[in-house]
Amino acid sequence: MIDASPMRFTAMALTLALILQPRVAKAEPSSDPQYLVFWLSGQGILRTSLDIKGRLIDSSMKPFVKAGGNPGEIQPLVRHMEQSMKAGDVAEVERTMDKILSLQRGRIGGAEPDTSTFDSSELDKQVAGLIARIGTTGDGKARKLGFGITIPTFMLEKQIPGVLKAAFRIAGERDVAVHLNFDSHNFWQNRSDLWKNPENVEWSDWNGTLNAARVLDWGEPQRLPPHMCYNSPAILEEISRIVKQVIGPALGAELGALRDAKKEHLFAGITVGSEPAIDDYTQIQRINPNQAAFMDREGLPRVRLGYHALKNLGFGPKNHPKDFKRELAKVNRDFIAYWARQFVEAGVPAARLYTHVPAQGIDFGDPVVDYNNAPASTAFNPYARPGWTTYPVDRIKNDFKPLYALLEAHGNPAWGGVEANTAFGSASVDWNEYLSRHFKHGAKLVGINVGASSPVLTGRLTKSAYSSQALGAYRDFFSGKL
């Protein structure tokens, strides 16, 4: 049992202070264009420091041996690196890589690798290919083509300024808008300084049993670091630091340059987060038997999470919330609102920010909501436009009426279908009809996704997104027929 001592109330006070600061004005409708954005493949575009160092180790091995180096010195380090990777400790993997590189440099010389650099050639190649496929970049007044980049925020912190500079340069040179997504909570493998601290990890009971690993299935199940506790003071402080000290200055310079050039339409905005969820693995068999089987093979218990976040809000074994799931839904909502507010305070207009919540489940009782504790209403907060994953499945399989009802209840704000494709699920939806469900009902942005962790699903999404029917629908959109 983790004691509800003064430390508990200090943490809770700090959490509330960080979340409950005065609110900024709600995002208002604006005259920005409607954006058709295509999420680019991260493969080859974004390389972590591990990728950079791993390639350098491989390319340096032959020269190292040729210069008289002993491979036996390196083999134990490689074994340790593999063990660390299996344990999910990416920081230790990188420290071990640094030791290997130091041994190699001792024989063959050379400088330490600069992991903050960003090679934009693959990004430019993919953007050029996108423009060639679509055939237009839009007029920039009513409609505009955009490319999207998903950035694992914690993993690529050092590279973010370089990525932003290259992305905006390419946007200007090719007259195409750039849209960004910053992962909020999934990929923090390199931050063992955070996830090895129990204060930052979710619990599966009031006794403080720590979650061992998060599991995602974006085509194939993958094991990730432990589930983040979203209202941990240290996590909130780190989010604020990264947005305001790393992303903010670099982004502010690029937005300023667009304003000076009167090309603000080349910024299609930011999707904030990656489908916030506080996982309830007791529900996983019902919605994803494949992931349930994976968890069983990995020895991961199928338990409900969220107790740590609730403890930080003052709940406990003798003070249960009246509605456990509704309280967790508030945690999800406040977490993404906190992220969005950091961007607003860093100078990004709220009308250029979109949340990212699955829309196939509208409220509790829908299987996906029972699992992620994120009803579709989680998308609404004062610092961003609502945004949803809008694959035509489950509650929005046949139409978007449940979404339209939510939008009407919140004053019909501009919104985004930030992750979209007709090929996800079993529904057969015409691409013109699918885009119309968005753009004819107030959407300012549709983000076409072709990425997944499964080659089979990636292939299906790509085939659909660039099919003759889809390309025809895009032409209708840009010509004003849709």
C-alpha cells in the first residue's frame, strides 16, 4: 500500500494547480481553408538516436576490426544491449551503444554522432510523390492539400526543431500545407527516468500495483513501456517543458515566417495526442481477441487501470468515485486539454489545434469506450477543435449522425476527421460519400491515414486511399464539386 501521506496531498495539489489554471478563449470558427491531409509514412523520414547510432555501429565494425579492434570487447556489450531492449529500457540500450561507439572511435577515430540532425530528403521525396498522385495542391483559400507527420514526442525531442524547419521549408517550396501530430503518451521508451519512477505509472488496484507494460494493436500487437499516469505532476511538468521550450520556439519561428510571407494557409495545424485512453484490459477479449491472446503469451494480466490517476484526484479505497469510468473519462479529457493548452500558451492558435479521439464508440456501453474510457465527447475542450478517428465502423459505420449530434450539443464548432480511411472495417463506403460526411458538415480537416503496424493493414489502407475512386473524390473536392 502506498501511503496517503503529505506527499500524496502535495502531488494532488500540484496536479490540480497545473490543470485548473484560468482558461483561454474557446476556439472560434475561422476562415481557414478546408484541408485534405495525407499522413506520410514515418519509415525513412524520422530516425531516432538509436537508428542513427545503430547504423553507425554497423558501418564502423569492419573498419574497427581492420584497425586491430577485438570483436570480443564488443560482444558482451551487444548481449547487454539486447537484454536491455527486451526489458524495454531504451535509455540503457543507448548508453550501451555509446560505449560500443567509444570503443570503435578509439581504433578508427571519428566524431560522436550528432543525433539532432534531420535528413529531409525522404520527407521531400514523399511530399513530391503525394502532389504528383493528387495532381493539385489546392487554391489555399477554400481548399488546400496537406501532408502530415506524426512525431513521437518523447523519443525524438532532440530532432524536433530540425524536423519542423525541414517540414515548413518543404511546405513553402512545394506550396502544400503541413500538419503535425505529437504523440502524447504511448512512445516514451527512451525515458526510463520517467517510467521507472512509480509516481508516473498507472496502477491496477488501490494497493498501488504498477502496470508492467502497455499493449497497442495498430494491426499487430506491440508491447510498450508501462501505461503513463496522466496526471502525475512530473509528467505534466515534462509535457510543459517540451512544448514550451523545445517545440514552441521552433514552431513559433516557422509560423512567424509564414505570417510575414502571407502564407499562413500552409500551416494546417496540429493533431494533439494519439487517442487518449486509460486501458481497461478486462474488456480486451470482447473487442480484440488477438491482443488478449498476445497479452496472455506475454504474461501480462488483463486488469483495469486508472487507480493511480484517481488517487491523485483524492480518491482511494475508502473514498471510491461515484462513477469510476466517468472519472477516468475526465482524466482523459483533462490530459489532452492540458497538452492543447501548452500549445496555445506557446503561441499556436486554438483554431489550429485538433484533438484525437476514436469516434466508433460514442459513450459507455459501446465496447471501445468501455475499454479506453474515452467517450467521443472527450474531444471537446476550450483549447482545441474537436477531432476524431472517423473510420466507418461500429457507431459511425453507416453515417456520422452520432457525431453531428455531439457537435450540435457543443454549438457546432469546426472539427476534424484527423484519422480517416474507408478501408478500416467491413463497411463499403464510396469515397465521395465519405468525404462529404466530413466536409459538408463543418469539418475543416480530413487526415487520410495509410499507416499501421501490420503490413497487411497498411497495404489495404494504402490501396483504398489511392484507388481510382478515391482519387476521383479528391479531384471533386479540390474542384469544388464536393
